[in-house]
Amino acid sequence: MTEIPSEFSFPVVAVVRSCFQAKFGIPRQPGLIQEARGEIRLLEPYNQPNAVRGLEEFSHLWVLFVFHQSLRETWKATVRPPRLGGDKRIGVFASRSPFRPSPIGLSVLKLERVIIAPKGSIRLQVSGLDLLDGTP
């Protein structure tokens, strides 16, 4: 059996431009506020038209992101979610807490439009957003 790596490293492919400037006002999950809009802007060298060819045929995107403002060297097995009043502890994997052993999150967002600009700018306009502005 092949040895499993203890860590992975991956490049930042895009950055989110969001209506949420502070992490305290963000919905607890995607789609709760359909009017919450933003853009996913592809970075070089991933901002190639061929990379998004056919994407406009989809209604939604599964977006993997990094909880970049919740990075910590340690983690705890239990958290106190605000939706439970902050009084009850549950397992970190039973929550949407950003304080995870791996700071990776997943959101499903409605794809409104794919914009390919002349100078290599590729922007994916999305709604139902639950991501902080500047999220990689």
C-alpha cells in the first residue's frame, strides 16, 4: 500500500470578491441569502478561456475554498456553534465551523454569468454567496 502524505499543498486558483467585508455578517451556509452576490476571479495562469469552456451550461458551482481568516496551528475536537446559542458543544466535523484541522470549506453557489474579458480577466458571477471578500 502506498504511504499517505501527511500534508498537501495546492496553488490558489481564484479569489472571491464578495459583498461580505467582515466574517461576522456571513450566512452560516450557502443559499440562505439568494441576493448575496459576488464574483470568483481566476488568477494567472488559470485565467484561460479554455479552462472555463462549457461552464456557462451549469446552473451551480461546487466551490472549494480556504478559511483564510481562521488559520490556526492547533484545533479542538469540539466547537460551540452560534446556531445552538454558543452553549452546547458538538464535534467539529458535525458543524460548519471554520476552525477545522484542515481549513478547507465547500459551498454550492448559483452561477449567474461567466465573463471573459479581453485582457485575460475571467470572472464568474455567483449568488447565494456565503464567503468573505478576499477568500482564496
